[in-house]
Amino acid sequence: MHQDCPRLWLVSGTGEGPELAAQLLQRGWQLTVSVVSPSAAQAYRSHPGLAIHVGALGDEAGVEAELARAAAAGRPYGVVVDASHPFARQVSHQLAAVCRRRGQRLLRLQRPIPEGPATLLPELKELRGLPLQGESLLLAIGARQLGQAVACSPGARHHARLLPRAHALQQAMAAGLSPERVACLRPGAGLAVEGALLRRWRIGTVLARQSGGATERLWRHLCSREGLRLILLARPPEPEGSELLAQGALLEVLDALLPPPGL
């Protein structure tokens, strides 16, 4: 691909990342995609216009370093796209702060919020106010907040659905969950597997996150089908000044930044 093709830095952390990257490459962008893990990188197909960076950004200095590196090479990014997870607050705030200081255009991919009945919690501590005494509660909020969720629902029988990672299992044990009440499954296990898990544990309430992606849609569907109560931890507010765009609108904005054909 020609050196003068417009360049874009895509900071990914959602299932939309690979599809978005493929569409941008097809439109003529050159991409640098940042993902956290090697397994996440495997979802991206090899392409001459695609470079994959694996590993956490670190802090604002890491964001500064990447933008400065591209500029020093004479190939600065025309735009940065934040497609990190809605609950990856630190990443989004770091990107917003650095891009604001540098005058760098930053677009934020906004996941849609599915409709349907659910109890929305602005903060996890408000779990204390819900009637969960004796309830079989499935915690599907990731490992990082397990300890707080267990502490805020002392009367419930806790179960957890986690990613198959050693650190996640360690956090579940540290939160006091019994091994027989922890399931480590990869994303996309499917309705049959997740539904069987709910029935095996006789779950009455599911606590998940308002992520807006396939995982939230899965829990909404299962809770509706099985007649379970769904509690959603509200997604955190976006950084001040974020240019929030749904995927279709995001692509339209990026299309307008491309040079006319033939130039």
C-alpha cells in the first residue's frame, strides 16, 4: 500500500474491532491496531496495510509515545479511533487526555444499548439495596469487581461466569467463591451452554454489565427466556469532549476524511 495513504490508529477492545478494521482497510486506510492480548490479535486477518501492536498502552505516556513515534517517522495518524470496551475507563480517559493536549482528532465508537427489561445500577455498591437474600446470583461482570459484588450482596448464593484465565480464577477464589460455583468459559460459548449453566445452578438473578455488545444481548435473551431477573451495571460516563459515534456514523465521518479517488 502506498506510503501516502491516510493512517489511522485503532485502539480496540471489543468484538466490533476486527469488522471495523476490515471495513477501514477496504476503504483505503492504513491501520495500526492496538489490542491487549495475542489471542485478541488472532481475530485480525493479515493485510499489507495493517500493523498489530499487542500489549497494554500503559498510561498517558504510552499514548504520547505512540503518537510521537508516528509523527517522527513522517507518517502521523490522521485520526485515532477509540473502540475500547465501554468499561475500560482508564484507556478512554488516557486517550482523550493526550489527544486533547496534542490537538489530535479522536473518535469514540459508541456501542448501541439493547432494549428490554432490566434493573440498572449506577454503581455496584447499590447492589446492597436489592432483595437478594437467599437468591442464587450469577456474577457475569468480569473478575476485577467480584470481591466488591460479593461484599455488596452478603445474603446471596454467589456464582461466577469468568474468562478462562488464571488471574480471573485467583480473583474468584480471593472473593470467597466456591470452586464448584465458578465457570471459566470463552466468549461465544453459545446460548445452549450458558442456558445449561443457569439451570444447573438454579440461578434466579444475573448481574451483568451494560456493555452494549453481544454479551449483554446474550444475557438479555437468556433472562427473558428463562424468566430470570437481570441486573445491569450501568456503563460509565465517557470522557469529557468525546466525539461519540455509532459504527455507521463513524464510518461516514472517516469516509469524508479520505482523499478523493485518483489523488
